[in-house]
Amino acid sequence: MEGKDSTQDEKAASAILAVRLDDELNGRAVQVRVVQGEEPAHFLHVFKGKMVTFMGGKASGFKNLQDHDTYDVDGTRLFRIRGTSEFDVRAEQVPEVTASLASDDVFLLETPTATYIWAGKGSSDEEKAMATNIRSVVSPNAEPQMVAEGEEPEGFFDALGGKGDYNADVGLPSNPLLEPRLFHCLLTAAGKLRVEEVANFDQDDLIVDDTMVLDTGAEVYVWIGNGALPDEKAKAFSMAERFM
């Protein structure tokens, strides 16, 4: 995974290590490049609803005289809690200023003397519950105070540099996810790709000699069977891109 502020040297080093690990596993592992903020659902599931991204990091080990450690050590931290279920929730540290708040989300504010869970007017009960769950990772030794937007206690905004403007818009509810669909992709004798939708599918419908395209409603996956032909793989990827 690449942090949004990672350097080119660090990205190159991670790629080299990924190739080395792939060689050690004899190519059995599937390499997936993940960029911060664009984590797919199956990546988030690995963390079981407790993924936390911190600002800053360790200085690069390469010859960069301008680089230095950038960890936040002043005792005040602000985290934005986002997710749609207990499995894909994540917390991302953001600058501890009032402008970072948004009425659509839930935030966790940790100070040297108190920890708050701030719930925007547009946040749901599920998001508040997820924030309480992830608090055990971000601030495990504190008992958080639940704070509703507009009912902030004295000292809350002081920790964020004082009252100020922030995004108070409450968006419309998101559209429900589409029903999952599975497509079977295979090459004809003429070398053309034929695509057939599989109705009422389950895992047993995956065919190891071919490729399949799964549309989850939120993401599209290309599943490659062990016996799939190289041309079949390439054309299935092309088909998936056109499908999106």
C-alpha cells in the first residue's frame, strides 16, 4: 500500500520488496497496488473494521538530507471515521483544525485531557457505533465523550484552534448498491470473446479453465482460472474496462 505522501524512493523500494516476496512464493501470490484513500473492500476487510491511517511517518532511509520524521506528538489528534459497515470502516488522521470537520461524518478528537466522538448532523447511528469500536485502537485508554454537532462542550473547539467554518452540508443518501452479477468469458474457435451472464450463481459456477467477471455493484473483479489462456485474460480485462 502506498501512502499519499510517500516518496518515489519509498514506492520503488516497496515494489522491489514485492517482487522479492513474489519470487519466494514462486509466483503464487497476487500483487495488488493499493493507493491510500482508494482501498478496495476486500483490503479493508483484512483489518476487521479497525484500519487507522496516521499522518506523517518515518524519515526515508535514502540519501535525502531534507527528510525528517513527521509524527504528530503534541497530544492532540483528530480522526475522520468513515465506512458503510463494521467491516469496511476506517479512521484517517486529519489536521486538528475546525475546518477538517464535516456534518456528514463522525470524528474522534483526542486531546491530552479528554477524548470526544463528534457526530455530525448527517451521520448515522451505525457510524457512531463504528467510531466507538475503532476508538479502542486510536485511543484505547480513554473513555470518550459523545458530542452532537451544535452541542460541543467548553474546550472542544479550543483543541481545534477555535471556532470556524467547516463543511456543514448534509448530502443526500447514497444510492443502494446494485445486485451482484457474474459473467463467464471464453474464447470461441474464431478467437473472439464470448460473454454469458450466469444467473443465480454461487462459487461453484467459477470455471477454472476460463475467466469470469464479477460486478459486485460497487466494484468489478476479473477472476482468472488456472487454465485460462493468455488471450482470454487480456480480452476479459478489456471487456471489464468497457463494462465499467
